[in-house]
Amino acid sequence: MNVRQTLRGYGAVVGMFVVGIVALVSLNIFYQRSLKMEMAEQFNHQQLLLAKTEALRIESYLNVVKEDLLHFVQIAAMINLPREADFRIITDSVCRHIGDIKRRVVFLDAQGAVRFTRGTMPIQETDDRILLMAVKDGCQNDVRIYQDAKRVYLTAPICRSNSLYGAMVIFLDIQDVSTLFLSPLKSGSRGYAWMMDDNGNLLYHPTQTDMVGKNLYKTDSSCFRCHKSFDVEKRIIEGRGDFQGRYIAPSGEDKILAFSTTSVGDAKWIVAVSAPYSEVTMLIGKSMKVYSLFIMFSIMAMGFTSVVLIIFFRKKVKAEELEQRKKVLEDYAGELEHKVDIRTKELSTEKEKLHTVVSALGSGLILLDAEGKIQWINETMKDIVGGRDISGMICEDICSDYTVVASYEEHGLQTEIISNLFGRGDRYYQMTTAPVKAPDGSIDGYIKLLQDVTEMKRTEEQMMHSEKLSALERLTSGIAQEIGNPLTSVFSFVEMLREVEHDELKKETIETIYFHMNRIADILKQLSSFSKMPPPELKPARVNNLIEDSLSLIQYDKRVQDITIVKDLSSAIPEITTDSSQLRQVFVNVILNAADAMPHGGTLTIRSRAKNNSVIIDFEDTGTGIAPEDLKKIFDPLYTTDEKGMGLGLAVSYRIIRKLNGSMTAESEPEKGTRFVITLPVRKTDEPASYDRQ
């Protein structure tokens, strides 16, 4: 009884061991299969990420080339490319992102003829169609992308004022592009990446390079040396979006496959990554065999095995949790990357807005550090300093010789009116300096705003001069009236004395008095004429005719006999409405003033031209010139450096031009001559005749 019970107990134990062994072996086989499938799925998911990443990298690469091409055509639309050297310089900039990929850059004229070309790829007959398409659509203001089995073409028109000037074409070798991005992709020892387009053209294959360029819809015998059919590839082309899964290769081998698509112009490129299923799960198979042997040798220790299984399942749960966390982190990373892209685009947009505002400001901007070193200048400032880039220089070193005309400080901003900046003595600038403060309140640098206020300064000087003329007019009118009446009585007595006096000495003295009284009378007469200048009588006139009339009036004057007069009078000057008599008086005054500056002879050049609805007359002599300190006073009444003159000729001329709504300026350099510039508006005969009353 006990034996039977013992045998039954042993049998039960043996049966339990057998059941345990069978259960463990079955569980091992089931788990091995599930683990292989899970590992293959995870591996394929990584392949899909690789395919997506490389597809996006290829698309980004072509977008960078596209942006560089757009930048090139924008530059080419603003400037000419008369020399191939210029073309090389710009293409070096355009191709800086292309790398060592085989390429060709072609610059076409508006008829599609090749003007410049450069690159490592030859131009084939099949490229002629693309070159013609580059100029066929005219100014569509976009980059077109075309491709065939071996090349991708980027074309963009070059337009000026909506007129086609030419086009730019970049050829890229698809095999080189694919090799750059796809050749590093290896899945195990036999896995690889390949690429085709949505028309069925094989664009890249690492092992079947002789098949590149062929179309799976137009197969021949050479295409079936390693393939029985192309059903899988056709389903990939006909599919949508990204995919991962398993398939049976034409050779009968079980493989895993993942692919992703990217847009290239109107076409799509499909990047696929595949690997043998057996190779992916090989390590799992080996490990599971070892594990099975371990189970067989450890069957007597079911408790230990149970503990091992418990630990193993705990690890599996942790692995699943870790995978879940990894997925959450990947989703978060993707979302974060998307937000970063959005913020980057917003920053780029704001940067462009700021650049547009700074460029349109019309004033020079300088950014200095705390030591006065120039960190940055805008394009307007670069133009002010003569096209130089002064970044990195010390501000005091290049701005040391200027003269401060006025200075004041308000609300922490220092403002100065300066002249002779950068050696330009004819310009006035307003420089406003503002400190740039750090978060702790310390000064981190300075911003200087430089504005050209030359015209404003000249307008201010003209207003001051007009006010002086008005005051002088009132003064001369009073002087002429107050002195004229007593002078008449004195003249009468002097006349009487001349008639009754017979003593020679006294008579000579009376003649001297009479001579100087006549001079006083002449001065009063000129002052009176200055203060009582009649309003202009405006009539149509030709400026060139008035110049000729003025030259005729002074042709016999001794002062112009030794002077050579050169006339450069434009025939395209329109008729103006002016006072011909007063304008001739101005021309005569300026010509005689030039003659006085050339007592030993010289050349007087008279020019006339039309510009911006105005007529400009230049009088340029080769005389002694005018000192800088005297140049600002030459239009003031009674100011003269000639002992024989009264200083009213230029003052009267200036006043007449002002009454005719024109301007009169002078430029001079001692011992090199003087140039007077008279500018008069072109007024139609049906316009109201208004004039300056200053």
C-alpha cells in the first residue's frame, strides 16, 4: 500500500515534472516567437525612423539649394554679370551647401541660350528640354524642380521689372545625393537602404548599381536576375504616406521593410530600408537556445526556475514601462522640436522685419561696446563712410577730426551737430548717442544715430540770410531818405561855390568835395535801388538766349578781354517763366565778378542743363578763389574784398534769384577758382506767378 502510494507519488512527481518540462518548453517556444516578433517590430520601427529622417534630410537639402538659388536670382536681378569671374564668385556662394556632389550650374539668357556654365557634370542633349523650360514660363517668381532617372534640376527665372532677363539652372546627380544620405544606412550585415520615385525609376541601390535609372514598369531580362517580380515595389509606389511591415522577398526570404516619401518638385522620392527577418532575430534565436538548455539542465530546480521566470517577467514589465516612457519622451521631443521650429520661424520673421526697418531708416546706425569699439553698422552708415566696413575699429580713431557746431543733452540722449565728419567739410550731421544698459544698470555699450542735416542747415542759413536782407532793406531805405534830403542842400551850396570861387586852391578843394559828394550820391542811389527793387515781371524765356544776351552786353568790357569763355549749353532745356531783365542782370553780375577774380586772364566755363523740373546754370572760373571764412559772407550786402567794389552785386543777384523762387550757391577753393550754381524752377505759362518776397 505504501509502495503503491510511493510509486503513485513518484509517478505524480514525474508527471508533474513532465508536465512542467512540456509547459516550460512550450512557454519557451511561444515566448521565443513573440520576442522575435516584438524585436522585429521594434527594429522595423527604428528603420522607419531612419527612412523618415533621411527623407526629411534629402528634402531639407534640396530646400537649402532652392533658397540659395532664389538668393542668386535676386542678386542677378539687381546687378549685371558681364564677367565670368562674377558668375564664379556668386556660384561659389550658391554652391556652398551642395558639397562634393556632382553638379552643374548654368546661367541662361532670355532666349534659353547658355551664357555661363560651371560644374562637374556634362550637359547632355536630354538637358536641352529643361533649359528651354527654365525660360518658357517667364517670370513666375518661383523655383521649379524637375527630375529624370539620374538627375534633378532646379530652375529659377531672373526678372527685372517683370521682364525676363534670363534663368538659372542647377543640375544635381541623384546617385551622388542618394549616396551622401543613404549609403551610411546599414541594417545588420545584409540590410541596406534604397530609393525610387513615384514613376517607378530606381534612383539608388547600394548593391545593384547597374539597375539604377531603370523603371520597374519597363522591365527587361536584366531586371529579373535577382527579382521574380516587382509587386512589392509597385504596392509601395501605389501606397500613401509612410509604412513598416514584413514581406516575402522574390528570393523567398522573409524580410522586414520600412519606407518614407519626400517631395521633390511635382515628384516624390521613396526612401526604403529593408533587412532579413532571420538576421534581425538571429541573436534572439541563439539566446533562446542557450536559455532552453539552461531550462533542461535546471529542470530539477523548479523553484529556482520559477524565481527566474518571475524575475524575467518583472524585467519584461519594466522593459514595457521603459518602452512606454521612451515613446512618451519621443512624442514630447517631437512636440518640442515642432515648437522650436515655430519659434525659430517667428524669430526669423522678426529679424527680417527689424532688418527692413533698419534699412528703410535712411540714417546711419552704429553699435559700440563699452570701450568704443564698433560692433555693427547698417548699410546707410557704410555708404556714409564711403562703402567701407568699419566694424572692429575704434570710433574715436576714425571720427577724430570733426567739428562740433552745437551740442545738447535731453532725457539721457546726447545730441551733437557736427561738420567735417570723415573729411566731408560740405556736409552737416546730427549725431544722437544713447547708452545701452545691462540688466544691472551698468552701461554695456552705445548706439549712435547719424542723420544728414545738410539741407536743413542750409535752409536755416538761407532763412537767416533772408532776414538780414529784409533788415538791410529797411535800414537802407531809412538811410537813403534821411541822408538824401540834406545831401541835396549841400550839393546846391557846392554848385554855387564852384561858380563864384576863382581862387585856384579853393576851387581845387571845392572840386574834391564835389567829387566825393557825387560818390556819396552814387552809393545812396545804389542803396535806394537795392531797397526799392521792383517785383519781377514773369514771362516765358529761354535761359540759353538770356546767357547769350548777357555775354553780348559785356563783350566790350575791358575786364573780359583777356578771358576765354567756354559755353556748354544744353539744347534740351525747356522754356521757363521768369523776369528776363532781372535774370540778365544776375548773369552780368556773376560774369563780371568772375572777371574781377581773373585780372591776368583765365577761363570762364558757362554750363546749362535741365534736371528734376529745374534749370541749372553753372559759372566756373579759374581765378584766385575765395577763402573759406569769406565764402559764407559773399552774399551779404556791402561785403566785398575788392577795394573798388561796393559789395552789392552778389547781394542783389542773390535777392533776385530768391524772388524768382530759385537758389544761388557758391563753391570755391583758394587759387583754384570759384563755381556759382543758379537753380531756377520750370514754371508753365498757365501756372500762377508767385515769387519769394524776401
